[in-house]
Amino acid sequence: MRPGHEADYEQWPRRINHEATACAGYLGTEVHPPAPEAPVREAASTWHETAGFEFWFLPPKGTVVAKPSRLRMAGVTTVVLSVMIMTVGRLLGFYLDFLPLALRTLVILPLEVLLMTYVLMPRVTRALAPWIYPRTAPTHT
């Protein structure tokens, strides 16, 4: 922030948080300012790059490196998705065999995505968290 504009900067998140309360699905906001004895640094912005599926992989509490191993994440996703397609997809496909393939896919795919997002991946990642999340920071991103 520019020197002399500290008060303006502190008002900015308050205004945004106030506006967010009107949005559907808003659950609340917590802002934790730095402790008074913490040094305040002037630095460039930082960006967190994600591969796209991190929302399926919730890190265990206390994880220092919050980004899962991409290779392990891909492996777990491939196995879980393959098993789901071979079971749910084939079972529902059998009962919906009278529908054209495109329509059958439009019915089955959203169900599989919901199962992956809300049922399977949270449980699988909890069970495999020690293996999915590296113990040390990776040397590259």
C-alpha cells in the first residue's frame, strides 16, 4: 500500500466483506490482522497456481505443504474415476440403454461428478492423505 493510505487500505476489505453478505451462499468472513509485534513487509503479490482438481483433495490438518503431489493426485483420480465408471456408469447405462448415447451420457455424467465431488474423493483423500501429500516442499511447481 502507498504510505499514508493505511486507513484506506483497512477500509477496503471491510467494504468488500459487507457487499459479500448480500451474495447467495455467503457463510461469513474471518480476517486475522498480523500480530502487533510481527514485522510488516513490503513485497510483490504472490499467486497460488492450482492444477484444477485440488478441490477434491483436502489436506489433513497441520499439513505444511498444502499442495498435493500432482502425480499422486492424478493416480488417485484415475483409479477412483475408473472404478466409478465401471460400476455406476455401466449399471446406470444398462438401465438407460434405451436412450441414445449422448442423452445417456448427459444423465450419467452429472451423477458421477456429484459422487466424485461430495462422496468418493473426500473419503478417499482422507484415507490416503499421508501418501498424497508430500512431507517436504517440492523443489518446483
